[in-house]
Amino acid sequence: MKKLFVIAFAAFMTLTAGAQQLGRVNFNELVMLMPEMDKAREVMNTSQKEAEETYAAMTEEFQNKYAQYQQKQATWTAAIRESKERELADIQQRIQEFQQNVSQELQQQQQQLVAPINEKAQKVVADLAKAKGLTALFDQSQALYFDETKVVDLTPEARKALSIPDDRTLESLQAELQAQAQAAQAQ
């Protein structure tokens, strides 16, 4: 009886182990190539450009006032010179505060823009995994090893569900971003 139980248990474990199906997905690729991410990058680039323009204007103001200070300091009274020095120090402090604040705000903006994109991709991937009856789904970038013959790749189906064109790749995205950066530098 004990032998029969062991054989039945071993057979059951073999059947249940075979019924488990694992999947993988390249989550980073999905998120980076989603149309929504293009819009988020556009918003971030606009915000970054506005921050750079504001910083440049503040720096130019400081440089102009500093040049004026150097030219005229010998002719000013002590009170005027002290006033101009305080004004320069105030501008420097505003520039430093701006740099710190804008950096934090840009990071927060990026997190706010990317969070719903990540959530959408996660939902689509989870729904596909459930529909396929997968037991577990792994991110391709985190897996050290997987047997291609025993793992279902959900990336192609997820790309379709997320409206990512077939011809769009991380390499083509990188080329697009480089071309945009070069065009911006040329202006």
C-alpha cells in the first residue's frame, strides 16, 4: 500500500509539474517603445529645455551684472558697492536653488508620466499571462537562464496589445533619439 501511494504521488507531481508553464517578457522594451512613452519623452524634453533656457537666462543676468560690477566698482561708493555685491550673491543663491528645485521637479514629473505607462504595460502583460494559463512570468532582463523551448515569450503579443509597430525596436528608438538630439544641437 505504501509503495502504491509513493508511485501515485510521484505520478501526480510529474503531471502537475508538467502542467506548470512559465513565460518571459522583455518589459523594458515594451515600456520604452510604447506610444505613450514617446509622448512622455516629448513632455520631459520640453520641460528640460525650458529649465535650461531659464538657467541660461539667470546665468546671463549674473554675468552681465558681474561684468558691470567689475567695470564700475572703483567709482561706486561703499554703499552702492555693498548693494551690488548683495545683489550678485542673491542671484547666485537663486541660481543654486533653481538648479536643486528643477532637478527634483523634473524627476517627479518623469515619475508621474512613467507610472501610468508602467501600470498599463503590467496590466497587459498580466492579462496575457493569465489568458495563456502561465504559472509565472519573468522579465527577460532579470533571468540568468531560461530554456527557450520551455518558456513562452509574451513580448510579441504584448507589443501588439500595446500598439507597438512591428518594425519599431530599441535600436530604432535609439537612432530616433540621437537624431532628435543632433537636430536640437544644430538649432
